[in-house]
Amino acid sequence: MALLVAVLGVVGVVGVRASGGPDERTTAAWGTSALVLPVIPVGGQLTGGRQTLDSALATVEGAAAAGATGVQMTADVHWLCAEDPCDTAPLEPVVTRAGELGLSVYLHVVGTPEWMDDRGRWYAPEGEDAERWAGLFAQFVDAFGTRVAGYEVWNEPNNEEFWRQGPDPGSYADLLKASWLSARDRDPDARLVGGVLSNNDLGYMSALSAALAERGGNADNRFFYDDLGVHPYTGDESRGFAPNLPAGSADVRVPTGVKDMTFLGVERLREQVAEDEGLWRDVVIGEFGYDTTPGAWYSVPEPQRAGYMAEALRRASSWTWVRSFTPYTYNPAVGEGFGIDGTPTDAALRDVAAESW
């Protein structure tokens, strides 16, 4: 799915001890909502960009006024690193203002610059290019350090739309390891979000865990990432499923293996990772939603969608190990039916978030 600037509507900060059990907290929580409110993708001052610096700053101000705890931005390497070194300046005012207002910042680092691969931004860097890309990634860590609470590495590498040469857990493991090592050279306290999967892709994640182990990943180096990222859309090519559908009840087989197409499959995915890697991860639900377009992927009409999304947020907020829940999307691209701005879904999500205040 598309990439977002988002307002973190989390009322408190929660964490899970990596070596402990499924529900052990390591930080205090002042509330239980995990809501993240997205706006339009970052375009900075790029010609034709949908998000300007002024509107991004307005989003930050709005997040603080709404009682949010942070913002999320996309750092598109394709244009921010059109030359090396990268130009991190367009993000600086947003990160700075967020810090002034006491807001956390999450940065989703994606895209391949044209000088690295002229086939397009979603031809992911492999081989020597993975090392080069990791050097670009590290420049964001160098610029922002722990002012950014989490750096997401790529977007849906198990999805051919975003790994155009065809999903390859080994190649993504190379990119994740290289990014981890480069980031640690710049700031050992920087926190990386790995996986960032399309759906609860058990097969791909199992192969990724094995590939990371083959590359020296272990509990000491956290298998080269900190938090598990997932976009657990639930449904099929013509309809969305209720978020309370039991895990394992809607498995499908894809080229990467088995996908659990339920929302509750997030628990199953996390448990698998804990078994494979020996670490209980915090989870970043970077996208979740339903399309109101009849017959489309994950299609659910209003107002049924409002009930589904409210239930999903309540469930996510009850999981102490979920860091964020981002509904896809607030202001959609033309022709998309995922938009929630001004809909019953918008009101329902805000009501659920308010329940935990």
C-alpha cells in the first residue's frame, strides 16, 4: 500500500521485554490506545508532491493539539538521495517541531534512487547496492539519531509491487543486516523496524528469520532489527473479513508460503518469530484498513467498515506489545476507496481512542 505521514494517536508508550513472555511490559503506559492517524504521503517541496512542508508542520501541530504522542513520516530515498549525500533538510523542520512539542517521530525509509537503479524506485537494492543503500539509510540515522523513535526498513518486501524483481527473503535479509550495521555505526541506540510485511506472511517471515540466522543473526544482535512491522490486511480480492475472524481460519498459499489473512493472525506471526528467533518483539502495525469500493480487495461498505475498524483498534490496543496501529488511509490517492476522513470510520476510531484517555 501507499506510504504515509501519520499522526500517532497513542495515548501512552508501551513496550515488551525482548527476552520475556508475550505480555511483559518494560515501560509505563498512560493509556491503551494504539491509534495512528495517517495523512497524505510525504512529498516535501518536490514538484508535484502531495504533502508540503507547511502542511506537514500543520499535521505536527494538530497531533500535539489532539493529545497524540508522535508523528510518522516517509523518508523517500528516491528523491531525498537523488544525489549522495542525501538531503535530509526537508525532514528537519518536522522532526525539530515534533521534538519541541514532545512528540515521538517514526521514519519509514524506502525507495531506490535513480542513480542506483534506473528501472524505478521499487526495484529494491540487492548485492553491492544493498550496502550502498544502507549507507544512505545511515545518513538519516546520523541526522536524527534517537530523535526518531523507530526507522522502518523498506515497505512490504514480500509484495512484488514493492520488491519488483520478485520477493526474496535472502536479499531483504542482506538489506536489513546492512542497514542495522550501518545504523549502529552512526548511533548504537537507533531502533529499526524490520519485516514491514504485507499481511501476516508466515512463510516469508520464517524464511527471513532463517536467512538472518545464516547471516549471523542471533539474540545478542537481535537478528539485525528491533521491532516487527506488519500490515495485517484481512480479506481477499473481493471482500474484507471481520477483524475477529479466528487466526488460522483464512490461510492462503502464496509463492512465499502460507499467509494468515486474518487480523488476529498478528499474534500467530509474533509467536512464530519468538519461536524462530527467541525474541518476543514489539509490533508496529503500520497499515490496516478496508476499501469501500465494491468488489475491490478488502472491500467493506460503510457503516460496516466503521464497526470493523473500531473492533480492530480495540483489539490492537489490548495487546500490550503493539506500538502503533495505522488505519489506511486518511486522504487517499484519487480513485482509492480506503479514505476515512469525514466518514463514520473516522468518528468510530476517534471514539475508541477517547475510551482510553
